[in-house]
Amino acid sequence: MDNNTKYRSAIGVDFHPLTMDKKLTLGGIEIPYTKGLDGHSDGDALTHAIIDSILGIAALGDIGTFFPDSKPEYHLKYSIDLLSEVINMVNNKGWYLTFLDATIIAESPKMTNHLKNMKKILSSRLKLEIDDISIKATSTNGLGFVGKEKGIGAIAISTAKIEM
Ligand SMILES: [Zn+2]
């Protein structure tokens, strides 16, 4: 490890309730399902977790600091566009992402067929190679609100470096 290079990893976690009258968007892609995620903008819990992990790299706060729920201009925005803004913020502080690892927590639908497309979109927004992005999916095996299909969550860890 170069003495002049500093590394950091930072975490992000998010959950949203499932509702009948919204489309399901995760990692910037629309996934066919009978329900969608309610809440802030398009309710993209995966992208929100990634945003919080990226903001954590530069210790800038969380998504609510920059895109508060109270401001209606963010309600119509796609979360994936907010991700691009956040990447620029940390780049301006000198931090550059080197790796992203994330896990979606959902009972259904199955995510397997969608992970490749999510990685493709995230790769272009995060300015990362596809091989430097890991997206996984798990369930709670029927336990709790995720298991009852009342919500979907995500956890993300970003790693970044800065040249001092
Ligand atoms: Zn969220």
C-alpha cells in the first residue's frame, strides 16, 4: 500500500414499505412485480443504501441531509440521478470509489435475473468497472416485515481511496 494513499470503507442501510400503487425500482432498474416501494422519490432502497455508503466515505452525512423528504423537487427524481450527484460530491473531496458491495434483502420477487442489469447501470453512474461491483440478494426466510412481503431493504459498503 502506497503511503500517500488513504483508504476508507463506509456503510449504508435502507428499508422501504411495499405498496400496491407503485412500480418496483431497485438499483436504477424497474423490476416486474405486483407491488413497488413507497417513500422518498422512487423508493429505490438499494440506490439509497449505496448513496449513504458513498456519503459516508467523505463523512458528509446521509441522504436526508442533501435530499430531504420535505423538499418536493426530490420526490419526482429518480434515485439513480441522485447517485450521480453524490458521486460528484465525494470526487470533489478527492475520494474515488474502488469497490462496491451490496445486498438486497427481499422475500420476493427473485432478484437473480436483474442483478446483471443493476450492475451495468451502477457501473456507469459510479464510474466503476462491472468487476468492481458486487450485488447480492438474500431473504429473511419468512421472518419479520421483509418475510411478510411488507418491505424491502438493502445494505451497501463502498470502498474508496484518496491520494494525499
Ligand atoms: Zn430510502
